[in-house]
Amino acid sequence: MVYAQLTSEERHQIAVLRGQGLSRAAIAKVLGRHRSTIGREVKRNATPYDGAYRPGTAQEMANGRRRRSRRNRRYWPVHYAPVAALLELRWSPEQIVGWRRRQGRPVMSHQTIYEWIRRDRQARGTLWTWLRGAGKRRRKRYGHRDNRGRLAGKRPIEARPDIVARRGRLGDWEADGVRGRGKAGILTAVERKSGLVRIGPVPRATVEHTNERLLALLAHEPHRVRTLTTDNGTEFHGYRALERGLGAKVYFASPHHPWERGTNENTNGLIRQYLV
């Protein structure tokens, strides 16, 4: 005999027959069900606050459990195995989803992957240690005065045109440096709308080297450079020369607010995996 879940009509019959005082065995006989099915139904779907069995409430509870069950069983360990292999290579969930979709391979959303990692960590698993940010130790800067950005005449990020925040045009860039283990490093520039990345080496993080490299990276872009948003590092204190060379306006993010340059920060996180 193939098991079939109780229908809404059967739940109404159960409520009526219970109201008439019939036992579970008698109700099961009327419905052609096993008595354990009736017992399990009443126990699982009775109203929590008073224990009464109401067919409408019982149906809603059964439907909700069925939806949750389908959602949780949508992906099995075999589906997560290729995801785990790429996580171990320090790929982010977003990278994994994007790459597998470009390859035409099935994959869940990056939110589902993050939720899977969260559940694994709650179960004392180690998937979370493969995330790029897992080893970062963040230090709160109580009472810390930031002297890097003390530069007369600089434009704060709040003064940028709204169209820049909306990514409504080409030509708005973010720039930052990525330090290596020594004094040398690289300079990165990311166009906000297209995501185009330009990367170049700098022997030292000085104003002269920074300006020289940024001008070389951006001076020949097919779309005019309109704005450039940087952090408050002293290497960007020669911004007036950048403005003259690029014909653009330079804006500075707030100190210790990396999310204001999120496109560039995320790009640098990817670059550090491979170049630093």
C-alpha cells in the first residue's frame, strides 16, 4: 500500500468524528487509514496553545512543514561536494556561483551556500575556515585619531554626485593600494558601473609612485574618467596632480569606512588571494 498524505477533507472528517466522541481506531476505520496515522496527525497538528484539533489550523501546519521539508531537501551532500572543493581553494560563494553558471553547471545561490556554511559551523564543522575573511582579526579603534586624512581642501565622499552612488554611468572609479610583505605593492582601480579592474605595480607607496601608476592605468581609458574615490592613505595626498592629469575630481572616503569603497575593497580581497 502506497502511503498518501491526509487531505484537507480528511482533516475536516477527523475533527467532526472527534467531536462525536469516536476513538482514533474508529476514526481510522471510517477513513480507511491506519490508527497510527490518525494518532500522529492529531499529535503533530493540534493547536499548540490549547491542544484542540482544528482542521484549518492542522492543514496550515502540515503545509508549512511540507514546504520546509522540500526546501531543506532540495540540495544533498552530492550537490555541495563541488562547492566544498572550490571553497577549499579559497573561492568565495559568489565566485563559485558565477563560475559554475558560466560553465553551464547547476549550482545553488550564494545565499544558500552561506547558510550551508553557517549550519556546518553550528555543528562544529570547519567550512567557515575556508572563507577569505575567516582569519581576520578586527581591532576597534576606541578614541583613535586618524591623522592620515588630514589634508586641506580634499573632497569628502558625501560631496560626490548622486549618480556615482547609483552607478548610473561609466567613468567613476575607486582606487587603493595593496601592500606586499615588503615595501612594494600594487595599485588597483575599479570602474564602479562595469567592474573593470586595472592593476599595476608600485615599488613604494609614495605620492610620486602612486600618481605615476594611476595616470598610466587610467589616462587612456576609452570612457572619460569622471571621478576617482580613494581612501585616506598619504599616497593619495597628491590628488591635485591626478585631477589635472585625468581631468577628473578626486573624492576621499571617510576614515575607517571601507564599505564606502566596497567595489574596490572586494576586488582587493580577491587579488590578495593570488598576488600577495
